[in-house]
Amino acid sequence: MALPWHKREFRSWRLALANNALNSEQLGTLREMTEAGQADSLEAAADLLDWQDNVVDPDEHMYGF
């Protein structure tokens, strides 16, 4: 999830994955999600992160609302 003070490098995890635009740390995040059973594939993990970025309000998430 992008924090308000962080500049986003891309608009979509899924598109960045498809375009090989993710760095090793970002790919590691997707791999960790699949290994932890949160997603069935890297693509599914990217979709989940895209969904979280669009649905979860960063301020509410930060303060636990």
C-alpha cells in the first residue's frame, strides 16, 4: 500500500508486474503473499494489492479505524 507521503512508482501492481516494472523488493512482497497463502499466484497477489490500494483509506488504515 502506498502511504500518503510516498511517491507511487506505478498506478497498478498488476500492470507493473505484467510490464516487468517491479523491483526485487516489490516482487518479494508478491512472492511472500503467495508463500503465505494469501494469493494463489503473483498475479492474484498483485490484484489483491491493487484492490487494497483502491478500497482501504490510507488515513483510516494508518490510525486503525
